[in-house]
Amino acid sequence: MTLSYVVTGGGRGIGRAIVERLLGRGHAVVVVERDGQALSWAGGQVTVVVGDAGSEQITDQAADRAQEIGSFAGWVNNAAVFQDASLDSTEADRVLELINANLRLTLAGCRTAVRRFLASGTGGAIVNISSHQAQRAVSGALPYSTAKAAIEGLTRALAVEYGRHGIRVNAVAPGSVVTERFADYLASLTPEAAQLVERDIATLHPLGRAATGDDIAAAVEYLLSMDSAFVNGATLPVDGGRAALGLDPEAR
């Protein structure tokens, strides 16, 4: 029987790379995406659920579809919100809202996946997309870094609580990734400034480059598959050695 997977935020960037990789392996994929038009590239190859990945009503719809089109085997929490704030200039309640904006996306997906895997008795795999910022924060990105750190803690807690039911929960922590968002950022700069950014990216990553979306997707595919059957509660850095090197991007 065809295996089916849910990927949140699968229309662009890392999410799209994950969806394309799963499709390439012959799997059925349900994508939760706020903007249905972001899946126009898929040409009907995926099942789309349009809505907020932080809403359990939406995640339940995605799980229903995944169970209809295949043997529901895995869930990828990729959807994210990027909005910076500093504590000295932003009220605490607003900072908490921004942290929650990211954390709730993963929490809702995990809750739906866990409940469906428990009900089916088959177990399954959950992969949460974290970030190198969970362990090494970047100035100004407090809400994002804090939420990603919480997601890594959530990953470990769920792995311990539900491992005995055959439910594995792991995370992937990318470094810098070449996505549409990254390309748009470079395009907004002068050629000289863009060249400096690219030089800094090469310096921060011992492999001398940022990741491609498929670099991240390959790690996600591994953690979803039975090749990682005894991997549980892990956060896998897929950052070209950025975390190991530990350079501060703003040191200069």
C-alpha cells in the first residue's frame, strides 16, 4: 500500500523540497498551506488542505486525507513564522505571541499525528523542522530562536512519552538554506552587499556554502523512513558544520 505523509508549509522553500522528495519516492503527500496557489507547481500531484497549520481543525482534515489516500506513516512540521522582536522595545505579551505563533504550528501537528498513530496502533514518525538558532541565537530573532528551542524540547518530551507506542519524534536543525526567501533577500541588497552576505555564509559553514532545500529534505526523508527505526528524540544538525564551528555571524 502507498505510504502517505503530511507536510505543513509545503508550498515553498524547505517544505517544497521535502514534498518533492517524498513524491519522487512514490509516496502520497498531503500539504497544509495557507496559500493554495503556492502549490501550483505540484500540478495535482499532492492533496492540498488550505488553512492555518496551527488549527487542529485543519490538521485533522489533513490527517483524514492522509488516511484516505494511503497508509498514514509520517508528519512533517515545517510551517514557520518569521518575525523579529527585541525585548527592550517590544512588550512581553507581544513577544510571547510571536513565540506562540511558531510553537503552536508544531504543537498542533504533533497532537494530531500522535492521536492518529495511537488510534491506528501502527505507530509512525514525526519530524519537526527546528533551526541552528535553537542552540545558537541570532541577535534580534528572539521569538524565532526561543520557539525553535521549545520545539526541540517538545521533540524530546514526545519521543520519551510515546516511543513505547512505536511513535518516533525527531527534529532537523538546518543552518542557512538557499530558498526563495533567501534569494529575495539577496536581490533586495546592492550587488556589493549581496556579495558580502554570500561571503559570510560561506565562512559560517565549514562546507563553504549554504544548504539546498534537498539537503534538508534528504535528512527528513531518512528520519521518516525505517532506516532510522531506532532514532528517537534526536535533533539532527543539517548545517554543514555551522553549529560545530560556532562562529557569531555578527562578531565583526
